[in-house]
Amino acid sequence: MIRFGVIGAGRIGKVHAATIAANPKAKLAYVADAFKDSADALAAQTGAEVLGAEDVISSANVDAVLIATPTPSHADLIEAASRAGKAILCEKPVSLSVERINACLDVVERNNSTLMIGFNRRFDPNFANVEARLRRGDIGEIEIVTITSRDPAPPPPEYVKSSGGLFRDMMIHDFDMARFLMGEEFVVVNALGSSLVDKAIGAEGDVDTAAVQMQTASGRIAVITNSRRATYGYDQRIEVHGATGMLAAKNIQATSVELSNASGISGDPVQYFFLERYAQAYAHEINAFIEAIDRGDRSPRPSGLDGLQAQKLAEAATLSWQTRRPVTVD
């Protein structure tokens, strides 16, 4: 039985805690949160006990720690859990700084810790199937990866102040997905960005509409587009074109029912929010982490290195947008 401590009882922490509590190979032992009421409520729902974050990490009754706290605390908590000998699953990103991520991963490596980063979209059944078929060679050599990601509505401008910006906060998922699908590292990034949805976001020094082109050393290309507004729901699509064909994963609608009449053909809107769109992905992610611990796999993916590489692309895109020039990635 793998005993878990969940640090962070907010929106994502609640989702992960429910999956842990439902897995027969795991036990949710403790919950911690800076807001006691949140911790108490989640503990009551799952049968866990409430402790402080430091006590969760140091407890002899905890084998694995799930970190679902605000980003600025991630690296410190990873390091503390690593030194305490715990397996760790941390929500993305490890940090908004590449230098801080490198320092954190040094601690993880020195302690030979198990660390997985929460790029949940890799576990979406549709996206995972596309990746498996790419590795199988269903469309031959990859030529272009195209990723579309649009939120249903923009966040409040106050959120932008601490988010690190669209490239680090929103598009980082797509940077990881591009690497996951391409199977190669990108060496150059060219980014464009505008504030077209909410001028208040632009006033905070960020963008709400962006496009990024990336290229690998072998010449393969990825194109990512993001928007903070999609009036029709949570827009999540990928397309991979190769030498012998194309693979694509489309949006998921509330139902697959279509109405056909003299006015045309219509269907339900796409799923509106990320929690419903990626509900399966979140569950598969946690269960994959539990299975990795159970079989003694100390290098589950996405790894700390995956988190580092995605952050490098986010940094390069931010710099490219700011300077209006392509940026080479180390």
C-alpha cells in the first residue's frame, strides 16, 4: 500500500486526492493546505488526516507526496520531499526559472528520488493514442506538429501578475505536448503575441493571443497557437502530418448527438472547462504514478527533465516575443 500526502487542497488537489483515495494500491493518509478550512473539507471527503506541509513530508507514514500548491512553492517542496526520501509528483511547472529548476533537479538526482511532473495531457487517451501510433510509424517520418489550445475565457488580470505570462503558464502544456509528439528536441523558437482579448492583460505586460513556431535540428516543425478566449468552449486539438499520412485528435463535445434538418447539421458544444475535458487524463496520470512506484520505476515520465525542457521553450518563446526575433534554445 502506497501512503500519500497531498499538499494543496485546492481545485487540482481535490481531483488528485479523489483518484488516490479510489486506487486500491494507495492510501491517502494526510492532507495539507495553507487554508485550514480547505484541508479540513478535503480530509473529511477522503478520510485523510490534516497535517502541516512540513509534517506531511517528514512523516514516516508517507511514501509519496503530491504537490498541488502555488508555483512559487514547488521547487522548495520538491527538495524537502526528496531529502525526506519520498516519491514526488508535482504539478507543473517546477519553477518559473530555468536556473531554479536546475538547482532543484540537482537535489533530486543527489537523493536518487522518484520525481514526476504533472503534464497531464500526455495521459489523455486521445493524445496518448496519437503518440503511440507515431512511435509505431503509422504516418512515417513526422514533418509538422500543429497544436491548438484556447481557453473559454481569460483569467482576471490579477492572475497574470503571478502567472509568469501566457508562454510559461498556458502554453507550457503545449511545449511539452510538442516534445512528446515530435520525439526530438527543438533548437529554435519564434513567437508572436498580442493582447486582443482583454487589454487589461496587455497592461500587465502579458499577451492573450499567441503563435509559436519551433524547429528541430533535423528540420521538423511545430506550430502552436493559443488564445485566452474561445466562445465555443475549451478548444484542444492536435494534428501531426507525416510522410505517409496524418494523425489528428479533435475536440470532445458534450455528446456526439447531431441534429440534421433543412437548416443544416448541428451538435453540442465542446466541453467547456479543463477539469471535465481532462478528467480521464488526470486520473490516468495519478494511476500511472502509483503503478510506477509499485513496480519500482524510479524514472516515471514526464520527468523533471521534461519539466526543465518545457520551461526552456517557454523562456525562449517569451524572449522571442519580447525581442521580436527567433531564439536559439540551449
